[in-house]
Amino acid sequence: MEYEKIKKLMDDMGNSKLTSIDIDFPDGTKISMKKEIKQETVVINSTDTKLIESDYCSANSLNTTKANDDTTLSTDVEQDCGNVVKSPMVGTFYIKPSPTSEPFVEVGKDVKVGDTLCIVEAMKLMNEIESEFAGKIAEIFVNDGDCVEYGTPLFRIK
């Protein structure tokens, strides 16, 4: 494979949402690329401590740093804000069993362990995702029909 084509492939990979790719060419050439996903860090002034207490649960970042003193708050979203149900596979997220049906769950609905929360379609198979936690649906992170990856947060249950 030519250098320019490899360089173009690397650029395309960097600009895409893909995190890894493996290619085997008929001539025996093999290319494997992976890119790291960076965690975001939110910087908060010490006068904004109320923000940490009240709005932290809706922040996308898992780590928060105070600007005035170098203390890092390594607070896990799951510990302070309820339990997060994550996708166990790559696929398409569906909140309803069919397009005309009611959703399995909505924000504010109480769920028990074993209740069906959603469906993740993978390779034409409909996989029901059941709740591992009892509580109330506090947040739904993805929209109906969105693609999800392994470990993508789907729901927060308090």
C-alpha cells in the first residue's frame, strides 16, 4: 500500500467517530489503528461550589477540578447521582418495543430489578436491556434510534 493512501486512511480515522479499525488486504498487508478517547475535565472556581452540589449530576464529565486549590474531586457519577445503566453492546437503542407502542420507561417512572428498560438491536437481534437497579428513572441519556457503543450510559436510576 502506498504511503499517501496510508496517510489518508490515518487522517480519515482521526476525523471519524471510529475508535479502532483492523484491515487485512489480499496482498498480506495488515493495518490496525486505535485512538484514545480523552476524558473532559471541568474547571470550577471555588465560588461556584453550589454548582458542584446542585448541577453536578447533569454534567457529562466524571472529574471536576477546583481552580483555586489543586484538589481534584474524583466523584463518580454513579455514587452521588444514582446508578447508571450502560449499554452492554454496540447497536441501535430503542426506547419502545415498536414504533407505535408506548416507551418501556420514562423519566420519573419507578422500576424494579429485572424490568425491561429498552432494546438494543445488534445484528438484527433485538436484545432487551433489563434494569440491574430498583428506583426511579432520573435521566435518559440517548434518543430513540441512536447508535450506542459498549459502555454508553443509557439511563440514570436514583
